[in-house]
Amino acid sequence: MKIRTKICLVCVAAMLVMSQCYSAFMLHVSLKTQLAQIYAYESNTFHNKLKELDTRMRNFGIAETDTEIQEKIMQDGIRHYLGLEYAVYRDGEEIYNPTPYGFGKNGDSYPSYYEVQIDGRYLLIMGSTYDPGGENTYDIWHFNDVTGIHENSWKMFLKGLAAAFLFTAVIAAGMVLVIRVILHPLYSLRDSANEIAGGNYAFRIPIKKMDEVGEISGNFNRMAEKIEEHVETLSDTNEKQRQLLGSLAHELKTPMTAIIGYSDILLKMSLSEQQKEKALQYIGSESRRLSRLSAKMLELTGLYEEEPESLEMRHTSVKVLLERAEALISFRLQERGQVLEIRLADDALCHDMDEDLMTSLLLNLLDNACKASDEGQKIYLEADSRGIYVSDCGIGIPEEELTKVEDAFYMVDKSRARASGGSGLGLALCRRIAELHHAEMRIESRQGEGTKVSILWK
């Protein structure tokens, strides 16, 4: 059952019950008022007639007559002065009763005014004791048939009930329309939930009024925005992982093919010692490249967690960081005959960072600079309050390649990179480390003039 139907049913039932309770109460009060008015009128008439009867009876000298004659005089007097709606009893014994009802038989005692139902008729009865003098006293009872008043009250109740049902039906129809208008924003919420459940995460609820439902709609829209952002993030991450795995499979294929090929040659062919040594060197070189590739992949995968557990941010001296990077890259520089020049704006410069990750970032950037530079060229490692910079005077990067070099496994010159043991993961790793440090990595390069990579603190 829908909520608007429940609301209508509850309201209609409440209105119907309350209206009929009120109608029944008012009819009851009206009935009692009418009976009281009838009693007041009949009681006044009854007592006036009794006074007239008493005057006539005393004129006859009824007090001095015997009981039998007294009863006959009473019967004639009551018939003449009171009428046919009266009955007379003496000591509980009926001496005159032209009505079809009995009042006070067997010595029953009644109040002076009461209402009774006899044979389906409602009677209003009143009585009085009459003492004509002498030994005998008489109970005189009078009745008035008020069945018509009860029947009219019941008819009025039924008419009111029918009118109440009619008006309630009209009100219920109006309530359905009003509630439908009031609940329209809730239906919009339902439709929005269905749209989002169906994959339309961009769907939003139009908000016309900032009432309670409008506030809920606003919160729902904000929730939908967060869901859309989260889904987009998951989609981007899944796409990156898919591309990463595809690229990894492609990158693994080349060294594995070389290793398998040279191992087959060693097993199946008769080679000279020099050829065997060359084959083993190839196998060793490609195996080491596979090892470096897997290490880079593990490091990059760990850093792509939302909050890597290994991240330890500390207030670190930038000078110490640069000197540590210089010490670790020195062998590589000597091997290629290149020179690293460090430029530090302020020896006291410090920043919050994970020293190990930042060292890994600088080593990757310096290693790329070594690969891009020729023998004898200088590489520059600089730092100031805005960030850290690595620049070289090497071959540079073509302008159309600048937007791609940060993608995992992307290499501008694949033959040159592989010859120097590259895997194409360095800049992707650097970008992620920069993001974890709330920094921005910028690459500026001109082909044939060199490259500058900046890590700028936000």
C-alpha cells in the first residue's frame, strides 16, 4: 500500500469517526433536551389536572364515602378530568387503567419520572400520590409516547452518517490530489534512485522549495555527486590498472623472449666460449631488467593505495635530502662521465615529507636526466621555498610527447631507454609520490635543449 493511500485512509477514518462521535453526542444531548422539555410541560399539566380533580373530589365529599364508592367516584373523575392516558392504583391494586400498559402492579415502586421501553415503544412516565382524605391513598400514573422522538433522532443520525460518508468521499478525493502534490518531491527521489541504480549517475533532482523535502532532495543530490565522483574515480583507477597490466604484459614479453631465446641457444647449439659468455650476459642483463621492472611495479602499486601505510611524513631538511640523492647517484654519474651541480637557496630550508619516497623520486628524475644527457654534460639539482627542480641539457622531449611521458611504461625513445635499462615507470612513480606530498609535478622541455622537472609544493 502506497504512503499516500495510507495517509488518506487514516485521515478519512479519523474524520469519519470524529464526525459520527460528535453527531451521536449532539443527538443524545438533543434527545435528552426534548424529553426534559416534554416532561416539564406534561408535569405541569399533570399537576394542574390533579389540583382540579382534588377540588372536584372534595366537593363530592369523597373522604366520607366507603372504599367501593370512593373507587367508582375516582374512576369517573379521572376519566372525566384526566383522560385515557392515566392509570390509578390503590395499594398496588389497579382500579382504573384504560391504557395497554401496566404501571405499578404487584406493588412495584417507580420514581416520579422515568422513561421505559415497552413492546417496542418508548414511554415517558410520571406519577404522583393522591390522598383524598380518609383511609385510602391512590397512585396516579400518566404516560406520554415519545417513540417518534427516538425514531426522528435515529433517522437524523442515519442521514448524518450518509452525509458524512458523502462529504468524506469528496474530502478524500481532494486529499489524494493534495497529498500527491505534496509528495511529488518524494516521487522525484524515487525516480532519481531508480536512475542512479540504472547507472545514470549524472541525474539530479530539481529543487523548487527549500522545505524539509527540499533539504532531503539537496542531500540526495550531494550524495549522488559523491557517488558519481567515486564511480568515476573507480573507473579511472580500473582503466589505469587495465592499461598498466596490459603494458606490463607487453614489457615483460621482450626480455622474456630474449631470455628464452638465448637459453635455448645455450642448450641446443654448440657455441664458443665467447658466444656463451655473450649469451649469458644477455640473459643476465634482461633478468636484471625484469627484476627492476617488478620492483618498480610493486612500488607503484603500493603507492596507488588511497593512504599508503608506509607513508611517514616528517619535517625534513631539504639539504640533507639533496646530499643523500647525490651520494646514491654518484656511481651512475661517474660511470657516464657526467657532473651533478646542487643549488640550494637556503641551507636551513625544511619541508614535511617522507624522506625515502622523496629520495626515490629524485633518483628517478636524476636517472632520467643521466639517460637523456651525453657524456660530460651537467645535471642540475636545485631547491628553494617553492619546490625542488631537476634539469639537464640533454636531448629533450618533443612537444607532442609531453602529455604522455607521465603514463606508465611510456618511453619517448624506446631503443635508447631499453639500452640504458629503462622501464617507462619512473615518471609515473614520481607523479604519484608528488601527489602523496600534496605537490605538483611540472615538466618543461625543448627538443635538443634539455628538460626541467619541477616538484612544486602546494
